[in-house]
Amino acid sequence: MKLNCTPLRIVCMSACTVLSALSACNDRRANTTNFNTTNLKYVNGNQRTDHVLTRVGGGELSIRTFASAVPQCDHGRAEPDYEAELAGTKGVLPPTRGMSGDNLYGPRPDLWWTGPAPASVPAPAGPGSSLPQLRLNSPTARKDLLNYFDNTWFITEGEDSFKRPPPHNLRHPLIFYYGHPAALYVNKLRVAGLLPGPIDARFERLFETGVDEMSWDDLSIGGQQWPSVASVHAYRAEVYRKVKDVILSASDSDLRNITQDSPYWALPMSMEHERIHIETSSVLLREMPLHEGVTAPTQFWPPHYHNKAARGSAPTYTPQPGVHFPTPEYITMEGGEVILGKPREYPSYGWDNEYGQRTYDVKPFAAGKYMVTNGEFHEFVSQGGYSTRDLWTDDGWAWKAFKNAKWPAFWAPCGPSGLHQYKLRCVFEEAFSMWKARKEGRPFRITTELEQQLIRGKEDATDSVMEGSGDMMSQHGCNLNLSIGSETPVDLLPPNRLGFHDAMGNAWEWCEDHFSALEGFNVNRLYEDFSTPCFDGKHNVIMGGSWASTGNEASRFARFHFRPHFQQHAGFRLVQVTDPSHAEDGVYMTSCTDAPPPYVGETYPFRRSDRTADDAARASRSPTETALAAHYPVVGEALAASSTFVPGFEQILSSAFSFNTTLADMAAPFAPLAIGRALDVGCGPGGVTFALARRFASVTGAEISAEQLSCARQLQQQGSLVYGQQQAGDMMGFDAVLIHACLDRLASPASLLGRMGGPCGVVKPGGIVLIASSYEWADRYTPSAARLNTQASADASAAQRACDSLGQALAGGGGAGFELVCERELPRARMHSDSSSGRTCELTMVHVTVWRRRDEH
């Protein structure tokens, strides 16, 4: 196959390919091991104060402070004309001293606050501290909702907002996280039917979706132009008023009976979502280079350190166990029964993955009394852990080489590299467990979600984050819910009754488990794609919450998840593998073992307790082989495999095997070929993508399967196509988008279709979307509540119902919507291998529709 000249890109789709970062045996999720303090440097007005942490250990630290004058940081840019830009906005004053351009720092003027003023914020310990998680359905529901909303909204506004992207370019600039929570309030209240329309349709699309990058080199450096802080500030002020009106105008009965089926479920959903991003933003601020004006909050933020954290002593760069950090100890646990799942009637908000139930039998284990400290991790670094290849998996080593990492990302070297002298902020790392096992001659791993539940101890029916004033440290002995503004030494707070420190709070714990559903899982119609795109075998569970986790995040029911390279306020706790038979992957129980559907991809991504099932799956023909046969069929082979010979059959079969070319031909008349850009969603190994490349000036293929993506790239490299990596900002403004062979394999098909239109739509006004599907819905891919209605009824055919559902989903992007311009039924051939009958050919009919996006004007 020779395809000349056309620039064609093959990229990953959603969050579902490339990186399988942490194998279960020798690559342990050793992410952040600092549990001492934050804010090594900060800018306050014209004085920069350096807090030099002179102890590396997790047990003690001491601080010496000095100040030096630094210039105002305008980053070489002219001061914007805020007077003109803010003209006509609602009650927003021009920035005062210290608010230079879009990089804000220093004290906020009074009219910075788009919601409640600091003096009126309901909070247990002054503005910036967090209330307990909202108790639903109380007699004072309206007052409680208003207080929780005001408290949530204010904490967001206490954090700085920047146009500057994070240094790793893996996430959006902080301006996104200033606007994103507000946009989600609007979008979810609209889905619930509580708001009649958009407040600013462009912002509600621009700020709709964050980044869950697919790998550590999946950079988000597209050409996105972000709005000014002033315009987002005005938008937030309007959103605040609208949300408050929704709460004030609702009936007492509605607010006292908020359940998962209630439209008012959107209110706590949006508040808890905002609280997630309060923590996200605090992580991003931590990642900012210290010389670029990182500001330690001083006005409305909890104290930076616990009053017992700084224990004055001589500085050291060679921390010793038992002196500078506690000597590692392990506590033996008997194991036992663990039941995961939040009762549906529990009177607090929960995300969809918390509900359902599974029961597990956990074997005995010995877990660390403390999470791993900086002092313990320092030995790994100083003994060459970063330069020892066989401690790392392939992906882990590739990450290290890509980042040129020689020490944890948030350790600041303060001497020659060979001396291993560091100041601390926080860290992110892996491979520690393998090094520890080699050093001590016995295997180690990190805890599972089930073991983490057991080390908390048996809990009663209450959830402590809902009790008391919200000050979790003084009332419950946990560094949670913004009790203070940083981690604490691992031995500062008392252990629980089983002897474990920080079983809840201080820092999240990375777990061995991949994120998966519980039995009885259901998506919520208001947020169909919160969890399901991450049931992919790539996201690891994190448990227990951090100092910055508030509300639902600090709940005992919380189950959150990230890819292992994702930086969080997170650490890990080691487990000694006392039984050698448990050292190998697949022996010990994880929450994802034999997990029920749904899941992402054609192959089962989780662990199985039955090894023979895995062996059988590997022995069968892979989905990629099937896809290759479908994308590049041989008609003669199909005829030979078929026993059906009727007049015209060969012509029908030839048509079925021309499916790829026919789809490309259907798209071509509706788009400008010489200059047109096309996007092939669900490109597989590239059959349709390559057919499009003969007709369009530029073609991008997007695929969820890493294996099929690899095949497409290999085929591409064997031809003469030009290859280039697609950037996130380029996934907009296509002349034609083809969605085929994937709609009924998605956890939330409506979410994909809804992104076609709107102010930042994938398709440009006047462009087309071609959708081809047989609508073969399956529980393992798409929960029943998230499926499009494609079933025939008494008054409409299946095709009519499908067109109606597709049109409604496409209109979800806002704007002028789409019109149906073409509809056909096409045959498609699939070749299969069967152990009993050999090669077989299956013909299916595919419903194909072409939709043109209406001009916004």
C-alpha cells in the first residue's frame, strides 16, 4: 500500500493507551514520600522568604529563614489595560498592587471575591478552613447547602490563578481550574433541568473537560488561547448568583429529599467536584518553579505547619533512622473479610464508583506502621536507585530517562549532585520496593485497597468527616479537611488503635489495585463519564485522603484513582511479603481481581483469580488480529470460507469488504478535499484512515487500543505517509469527523458526540460528522443507563430511533446543532477464526448517518 504526500497522524484517544506504568512485582508506585511540609519558597509583595528544611527525615525538621528583595515578577510583559478590560463587568475592581497581568500574587482586594466576602464565609476556623462534608436531607437542608456552597466556593478563590502552564505541560494552566468548577455547575444543572440554558456557552465548552494524560510524555501544549483572569472572574460571579438562585428557589421538600435520582443531586455533585479541584490546584501550585513567583497563601489558608512540626535541631543532610525519622516497623495483620461499597441510602454525596458492593477475603499480611518517609527514601537515592536499570520496569525507566530524573521531582538539590544534599517540598517516584527487597533479601510491595481498609480498623456506621466542626486534626487525630496547610511528620499524630499512623489523611496512599467497578455499579445520568473511562487497567486506586482532601475526598467511602505518573499529595506504605507464594503477581487479592464490567477496551484489563482463563484468552485470537482482518480483508479468502452461494452473493461480499472505502467516499462530497482536515475516531489499525488520506489534505486517526494503534503506526511507516504527533489544542475545527466501530464500545457515547459541536467543537461550523455503528451494546463496555436509544418501538423503526438519539447527543454540545444530510445501511464483513469450523465470514449491516454542523450565524 503506497499512500503519498498526505500528512497523517495516529494518536491516542481518551485516556486509554500506551502506558502500563507499574507492573505488580518489581515496579512499585513510590509516589510522594514527603510528609513534612510545603512552601519551600514563596513571594509576598517584594520580599521572598526561603524556608530551608534542614532535615530530610519524616520524623523531625527544623527551619531557618532569611529574606531578600526580589523584583516584581511581570515576566517581561507589559501591564494589561485592566481598566478597559474590566469596563462593564459586574462589580470587579481593577487589580491592585501585586496583581500584575494574569499572574496574580499578593493580597486580594475586597471585590476579588465573586461569592461571599471573607468575613461572611461559614468555616470552623476562619476563612479557608473546610466545613464537614454536607449531610443530605437534614431539616435545615437549604441553610446547609448554602453554607457548604459558600465554603467550597471561597476556598477555590483563596488559591492563585495563572495563565502560566505547569512546567511538565501535562495539565492545563491554572486559569482552567479557576473556570472549570464554575462551568461544571452550569453544565450539570442544565442536564438536571435546573437551569434553562448556558451562561456563557463558549466558557462552558472551553472549561468543560480537564486532562487525564495517557502517559508521562503526553504533553498538553496545543495552541489553546485562554481567556483573561478578568473575564473568568466576571463569569464566576454570574455563575455564583445563578447557583445560589437555584438553591433559594427550590422547595423545602426537594432539598430535604436529595437522592441519586433527584435533579438536585447536581448541587452536591458540583460542590464535591469543585473540592476535588481545590486539591488539584494545590498540587499544580506546588509544581510551579520556585523562582517564578509561587505564593504561599497567607490571608485565607490554614496554618502552613502544625505547631509541633518544627523541632529545632542541627541541620543534617545524612538523615539517620531513629534520629531524624522513625525507624521503619511492620505490624502483622490477620487479614479477614473486607466489604467495599457505600450504602445507597447513606446521607452524603458519593461518586458512582463508591456504590455497589463486593466482599473479599484478604490473606494475612504485615504493613508498615508509617508511610515511607523522606529519610528512608533518601537512602535509596544516595545508593544509586536512580541509576540502577534493573530496579525499574521498562515504562518506569523510560519515564526516568524522559524526565532526566536523578532525584525526586520535588527535592531541591543544594550542593553537588554526588553529595545528595536536598531541601524538600514533596516527591514523586517509583522502583523503591524493588530496591528495598534487594537490600533486605525479602520481597516488598505496596498496600492494596483491601489491606488499606483493614489497617484503618473496624469503623462504625459514621463517617468522621461528617461529624463535628470539620477540624479533623483536633477532633479525630487525622490531617484531613484542610486542618492545616501541609503534610505533617509521619509520627506527629497518634496512631490508630491497631498501631498505624496516618491510616487516614496526611497523604494519599497509592495502592496496587487498578480502578474498577463494584457489583451493582451504575452510572449517574448527570455525570456518565466520571468513572467509566478509567476502568482501563491503567489507573491505580489511591486511598485515605491528604491534608488537602475535603468533603467527599476525606470520606471513608472515597475511592479515587490516577495514573501512576500523576503527581498528587500522595505517598505509599510498604507490605512485607511473608509468604513466598504471595510474591508473584496474581496470588494476593486486589479489589480489581475478577472485577465486573464495564471496562475499557476489547480485552479484560484486570487481574483474574483463575490463571487458566488468562491463558485461554491469550491463546485465542486477539482483538487486534480480528481488527486487522476487518480493515484489510481478502475477498477470495472470504469466499473460500463461505458455504453460501446464491445469485449476487459475491457482489454483496465484495461490497461488504469495501466498507472502509465506502465510508471515506460518503464523507468526501461534504468536505473540501484539497484543504480539508479529517479525524477518524476509532481508527483501529487504520483501514478507514488510510482511505481518507487519499481524499483529504490532512487526516488524524484516534484509537483507544495501544496494540491496534501500534499496528496503524507500523503500517504507516511502511508506506510513505508523513507522521507527526497530534497536540491537544489541534483536536478542534475539523472539516470531517468519522466515528465508526467504536460508538458501542464506549462507556459514555453521548459524551463523545456532545464534543463535536459547541464553541470549542471538534467539528467546525459547516463541517460533517459521519457515524457508523451496528449498535451492538454490551454491559462490559457501556452501562445500560449510558446507551443511546436505538431500539425499535411501535411508532418508530430502529433507524429512526437511532437518528433521534444521535441528533440529541450531538446537540448536547450547544450552539446551532447538526442536521442529518445522509443516511444509509451498509454491509460489513468480519473474518473470524473458530477452533471447530476454522475461518468464517460474518456479514453485518451498519447504520451510517452523515450530519452537517449548522453555521453558528
